[in-house]
Amino acid sequence: RCCDTVNKIQSIEEGSVSISCPYDSESVNNLKYICRGNRPSTCLQQAVITSDTKQNGQFRLTDDSKSRIFTVTISSLTLRDSGSYLCGVQRNSGVDVFSAVELEVKKLELFYISGIVGHPVTLQCPNPPEQHDKKMFLCKGDQHNNCTDIMENQRKFMLHNVSSSCFSVTITDLEAADAGTYYCGSDSQLSYIKIQLTVVSTDQSSTVSPIITDEQITSLTTSPHLTVLALLLILVFLLWMVLKYK
């Protein structure tokens, strides 16, 4: 197992994270790599990327020889990317040198919101106290890594109600083109949510069927038609009893 100290890193689904791996001056030209798990003996054989390949799927490796740090960036994160990683530096003689990292990928919260063409809609975004020094953002795109920040358009997107836990962005005069996927928060790496916005016309809004809950299903079983039928049965029974006694 490795190592005495472990560098703990957090990120969120669909985002990216950079793992920094320092090395000494004697290893500037040596092979660098990273693997999953904490077994040094098999790390090189199971490496997900090395300094010879630079790019392997969601993994990208860059090496800064001046600062003697190589960085592995993992993009399009999923919950399965959580776990232990080892940064390895090959030695010409002796045992390779390792540093350990523990990555935690948090689940991305997804919200569904609908709006009507020509009307405003308000999005609620997280703004935790520990991220107040970060820039608040709202971006639109299918993927978090390549969405376009749209907060600059102050006429269309109005920022308000900024508090210690959240902030609001109102989209004015909704258009059909405003529908799509949004990401917003106060930290593009650690604190953001995903919003799926649907925009319907005025005609459609009056014909959209609401989601039926368990309570509504229960109320449907006691509809007015059933109530009238029950009253008729009671009246028939009472009439029969009266006629019987007479």
C-alpha cells in the first residue's frame, strides 16, 4: 500500500478535476504516470495514462518541468471515477516514487423547470458561504465542460436575491430558443447544479397534463361521478326499506 499522506480532492459529476503530482529534480526526464488504486507494484502496468501518451479518453497529462509538477486532468467525471489514485514517477534504478490521491465525485443535482413564452422564469442557484470568493455563473450547454457563460447579458438574465446560500437569475421574456440545459452556481468545480428548462407556448401551457401524484390518484377514485352513484344506491335502498315495511 501507498502512501503515508493522501491528498483529498472533490469535484462534481460532469465536471473536471486536476490532480497535481510533484517530483524531484532528478526525475525531470523520467516517465510519469497515474493509476487507479493504491498498489505500487502494479501501478505502471495498470496506468490509465503516462507522459508518453499525453491523452487517453477522459485523461490528459501535462508536465511542467520548471515547477517539477505533472498534472493529470480528468474530464466528464462520473460517480465511478471516485476512489484512490497513485501518481508514479519511474526511477532508472530502484523503486518508483509515488504520491497518493483520494478523489470524491459528488452527485450532480438535476432540476426540471418549465416556463411560458413571453413570461419570465426564475432559476435558483447554490451559493454556499465557503464559495463566496468565487464568481457566480450561469451557463448554457449540453455539457458542463463546454457550456457558454450567459450572465453577461444583463437585459435577458437578471441576477438578484444574492444570499449566503443561494442566488436567483430571472430569464425575462422567454423564447423557444431559451429551452435547454443550464448549469449555475458559485464555483464551476465544486458548487453548481444542472437545470433542464422547457419552454412552451401559451396555447400549450393550457393543455399540458400535470404530473399525477399518489394523493391525486386517491382523489380520482372519489370523483363526483362515483359520489352521485353511491347516493343513488343509498336512496334506492331506503326506498326499498320503506316499501317493505308498508
